Amino acid sequence: MNKQLIKQLESLGALKTGHFLLTSGLHSAQYMQCAAVFEHPRQAEQIVKQLVALLNYKIDTVVAPAIGGITLGYELAKALDCRFIFAERENGVMTLRRGFTLSANEQVLVVEDVVTTGGSVREVIKIVEDHDCTVQAVAALVDRSKGQVDFDMPFHALLKLDIEVYQPDQCPLCQADLPLVKPGSRQI
Ligand code: ZN
């Protein structure tokens, strides 16, 4: 566990400790809001550099799923000196819009802010492969999959975070009478 990185994330308000009500109805003692990292671009740049250091690929294009992956993907593409595009849902289907395209045989890095089930990442991998391009690797700031996700290719995450969740009637934080907080728009 990268203690310095955790401190950085806490100071940015991206990683909070307390007693949280998640949209799933479950409770947790930790809450991660990746968007808070990019609220401060200079500090985000420093954090992204740590992720770049894990990547040793010749990449033509970074592709990220909207919305979560966009700012991280943009920063990574800048650091890797390559192209950046994003995919987004149209009628529920992940697709390239806005004139974004991939040419055959491009070497691609797929980027997401937080990987939990890996669903969006898989959809983006499929888009890339449908364009006859190669996904070299997947990169994320946070891996919350508890080692459950296998993309069948290298997966680099700066931080592995296992956030325990509790059923309300079995929550030790409720039993300790800690006030319950409902955080922002997106719980992960
Ligand atoms: Zn609770």
C-alpha cells in the first residue's frame, strides 16, 4: 500500500474516512471520489506521473470511457505524448462519437479512473478491437476489484483499494453510533 499516495488522496478530499451511505444502500468506512483528484490540476499531474512510471509501452492513442476516464486519460495521453479520445454511451451502447476514430493497427492504452467490475473498460476494449487495433494494457488510478477483474492483458493501477461494505443491520459503524453521511453524486 502506497502510504504517501493515500495521504495525497486524503489531502485532496478524494479519499475520505467516516461512515458513508452508498447508492447501493450499503454502508462503508471509506469513500473514494476520483474527480476530486482532478480538481487540482498540478497535484493531479504529480499523481498521474506516478501511474505513467508504471507504463512502458509505445502507445498511439489513449481511449477512455466517459465520464470517469476522461480527465485521467487526457493527462496520461499528454504525459505519453500521444492522441486521446473517449468513448461514451449512445442509447446505452458504448461508442465513439464527436468524429473520434481509430485507424487499423493503432496501439492503444485503455484508461479508467476506478475499476470495480471492469464493465466499461471491457466495452472500450471491444470498440478498439473492432477497429483492428491492439490494446497494449489497461491503466487506472484505483483498482477496487479485489483482484476479481481479469482483462486478459496487463492491468496497471496506481492504488489497490479494498473498501469494506456492510449491510446496515450488520454495520459496525452504526453500532458505534457514528453519524451516517451520504456523499456526492457517485459512490464507488
Ligand atoms: Zn452503518
